[in-house]
Amino acid sequence: MARERALSEAKDVMKLRYKLVEQGSVFSTRSRGVRMLTDLESRVSEAQGPIVLDFEGVKHVSYSFADEFVGKLMQRAHDTGSPLPELVNIDQRTVYDVIELNLRSRDLDSAQVLLAPA
């Protein structure tokens, strides 16, 4: 039991957790999505495990932002066979709905398993 917990904790350390709330609580515009995706990608080289997008404290995302930030990140991972980023702590139903709609528009329904509705 202790060994399983240690392995789980080690895996969590290897993940890159990107906390959106460090950039604000309301996200809109394609240009902001592009800037944040660029910022995230600059940090990916430091990570050894999957990416975790943490939406705790996020109140709103526009479709344009979701498309540029989440949609393109998921699409790239899907196209390259990389592990899909995990999306966690989506507390607002509207944020969940916008992201879900974007992923469906990209035919990334398989990514839905990574989304847990609020």
C-alpha cells in the first residue's frame, strides 16, 4: 500500500501542472490563447510527464480562447500520439461546455474522458 502511494506521488511530481488562475480568472480572445499556449509550450521541455491544465478558479473562457489554447494543445497531442493533457478542476459548467464543444468540433471526442463535468 505504501509503495503504491509512493509511485502515485512520483508520477504526480513528473506532471507539468499549468494553473490558469495564475494568469487570471476570465479568458477570452484568440491572441490570449496563442500567448498562453506559447507560454505553456515553453515549459513543456521541463516536464517529464503529461500536462495537467488546472482550471481551479477559472470563471469563464470564450470559444476563441478555448480553440487556440485547449483545442490546439489537444489536437497536437492527438496528431503526434503524445499523451493527451488532463483537464482538471473545471468548476464552472459554462467553462466545461465551451471546452467540450470545441473538442467535439475538432472530432476529439476521445478527449472527453479527460473532462469531468462540474
